[in-house]
Amino acid sequence: MKRILISSAVAVLGFTLLLGIAYPLAITGIAQVIPTREVVLAEATHVGDPRYFQPRPSQTDYSADATFFANRGPNSSSAKFFYEEQIAAYRAMNDGADPPMDAVTNSASGVDPDISHENAVIQARRIARVRNLPAERVLALVGDGNVNTTKLNEALDR
């Protein structure tokens, strides 16, 4: 019985050190090295610029320091005004095109650079016109499926 109690205490102490101290320190160290903040801030500099693909709206102005979702319900009074503003801004920027759902709603984190293929195709027309590029060239960058606006905007600048 004594041996079982000692083994259990050693296991609890070992896992506490491993999972309570070593693992959090390792993850924190890795997070300090990965440049997520710079990527998000670089994307935020393109928001509103018609020469670039626009990501989904952000509740936190694309700040990686404080990500969260908007938590707007269908009966929320603030939702009506927010969505009306987002729809009007999208139409104004994209020659009156009706926005897909992801163009006016936040992602769960508020800093998601992925948009739908439909949204990217609508924006590609505007970008081609503003940058004086053939539409086929910009559409070739879009590809199929969901689209990462950060990668697309980097490709546009190359």
C-alpha cells in the first residue's frame, strides 16, 4: 500500500511539473516567436484600401491582442445597424454587388483572413479595375474554395 501511495504522489508531482509548468512555458515561448501580431497588423493596413482583398469585418479592428466574436443575435438591436453599415460599405466598394454572408459577418476570432470564394470573385473584379489588371489574372490568384486574403494581398504586391 505504501508503494502505491508513493507511486501516485510521484505521478501527481511529475504531471504537475510537466503539464502545469513545463508545457505552459513551452507554449508561451513558441507564441513569443511566431509573428501572428505582425501578420494581423499587416492585414489591417489593407482594410478599406480598394486595391486589396478585404477580410471579414472585425470586432476588434483586427487586433490580435484582443480577439473575440461579436455575439450579435438575430434580435439584437445593434445587429441591424451593424449589418446595414457593412452591406452599404461592401456595395459602395464593389460596384453595388450584393455581399455574401461572410462579407458582413464577423468570424469567431474577429481576425480570420479567410473569405468565401464568392466574396473573393466579387472583390477580384474591383481589384482588377482599380489596379488596371486583366480580370483573368486576378481571378487566377483566387483559385477555388475559401481564400486567404493575407496571402492574396501578398501575391498582388508581388
